[in-house]
Amino acid sequence: MRHELAIQGLLAPSLLLCMATGLILWTLIDRALTGADLWRWFWRPPLARLALLAALVAAVALMAPDF
């Protein structure tokens, strides 16, 4: 991902799209885990949520084609 995205004439890094996609996926997974009350099994749930977000953004960035 070496290029910028032109959004309404504003140049944004392509990682911004990966971050937005990862954030949407994170929200869906977080709601599912919260509904099932699975966050209580983690020692530090906020740290686990941050790690989940980082892993999702990295996975989306690795699967994204080279712009």
C-alpha cells in the first residue's frame, strides 16, 4: 500500500481505509463478545480489545491488494 486515496479532493493514506474496515469488524466482534459476556475471561479487557483491533487492522492491511 504505497499510494494515497483521493476522497473529495483530499489525499488520505491507504491505511486509513484498512483502519476503517478493521474498526467496523472490531465493532461487530466486540458486540458479539460483550453480548456473550466473554470479556470477563480476560485479565485486562481493554488491553485485549486493543490487541483485537490491532490484529484486525493488520489482517485487513495484509489482505488488501497493493494500491
